Amino acid sequence: MKELKILYLYPDLLELYGDYGNIQVLRYRLEQRGMKAIIEPYSIGDSAPYFKDYDLVFAGGGADQEQSILAQDLVQYKTEIQEAITNGVFFLLICGAYQLFGKYYKGVEGNIIPGLEIFDYYTEAIADRKKRCIGNIIIETELNGKKTKVIGFENHGGQTFGITNPFGTVLLGNGNQFCDTQEGFFKDNVIATYLHGPLLSKNPELADYILQTCLHRKYQEEIILSPLNDNFENKCREQFI
Ligand code: GLN
């Protein structure tokens, strides 16, 4: 039986607006195809994960406080995470986790939360605490050369600068900064985005893109995922749009 090994980082700290749903969707869509998801959580105090051993690493969003609690722990794995990315392990990072893979996150009080510095972007919170990018968001991205709309929900004070490879173009909502035209970061096997939702339940095509990419890398063969009945998901998408 084909299987994917998924590392779920800091599930106790990074879980906002249904982020855990992404894990459930990945599992569901694998099982519907007769495949298996092995999901292993990691958080502070657990033994060090062997990042290269996984097919997919997922981390959700978290408020500034949670980010500052775990940043030190995360940063110790910089070399291992960098190696895993270079090896092609897929990383799906939502909001707070997205920010922590950049250079740093600067909070409202000017406090610096160190990032992994794996990517060159950096995030600074808007000075006015009451001003946040909040609401539904639609972006357009390209998956395997095909344009597709990705729907989600954003809620962040952080404004991300220095993005060279955005995940998508904003059709509705804010994106990396207030009223931005660009959202997220997408480079090879890394998708980092502000979209909660949960992201994958609202975007089955994206979920399958990630699964297919991971399966292809692992089994070194063309794996056609049998179509699932996404009528309900697609009706919801039509309504959202
Ligand atoms: N603390 C970050 C911000 O407000 C991330 C929030 C989140 O993950 N939704 O920008």
C-alpha cells in the first residue's frame, strides 16, 4: 500500500482557524485512493524529528505569542530543515509558520522573533495594533501550468516583504501586505501562505497537487490520483467566489 509520511510541527501551538483541517484533508484524500497517511506530530520537548525521512512537513498559523514560544526550538533545526527542502521534502506552511521560515518577525513593540532564515523574506507587524489584514481572500496561482483560484481566510498583522516568488496574485483580500497584489511564497517544493480556512478543504485541487507531487517524488513513477467526488467542495467554492 502506498503511503505518505507527514510531519506535523507544533500542533499544540500552531493551530488557527482550522489549520488542523489540512492534515485531515490530506489523510482523507489519500485514504479515498486506497493509500495511507502516517502523521507524526512534533512539538517542544519531543525527540528531534528526522526531517529528511518525511514526504511532507506541515505547520499552521499562530499568534505572536505562540511564535515567540517556539521560535528558539524551531531555529535549532535550521540545517536539517534546509537539507530536507533541498532533498525535495514538501513543506506546507501557513501564516505564522510562513513568517518563521523567513529572516525574522518584528512584533508591534519592536520585539524581534528570529526566523529560520531559510528564505530571504521578512515580516514586520503593522504599528497600529488595531489594523490587521482580516477577511476572506482569493488568489490566482498556477499548478502544473494550469491557472487556478485558491480560496482562504487571512488574519495577520504581519506584513511580509522581500518576496521574489509569490504563491499567487490577489484577486480579493490583502495578501503579503495591506492591499498587496501578491500573496504567499511558492518555490519548488515549498508553499507558504497566509491562507487559513482550512486551506485544503476549500481547495481540493491544491490538496491533490501536493499529494501528487509527494507521491511522484517518493515512488519515482507517474501516479494518477483517481478523481474524487468534490461536488460539495466545488459548490462551496462557487458560493465563496
Ligand atoms: N502572528 C502573526 C500575525 O499576526 C501570524 C498570525 C497568524 O498565524 N494568523 O501576523
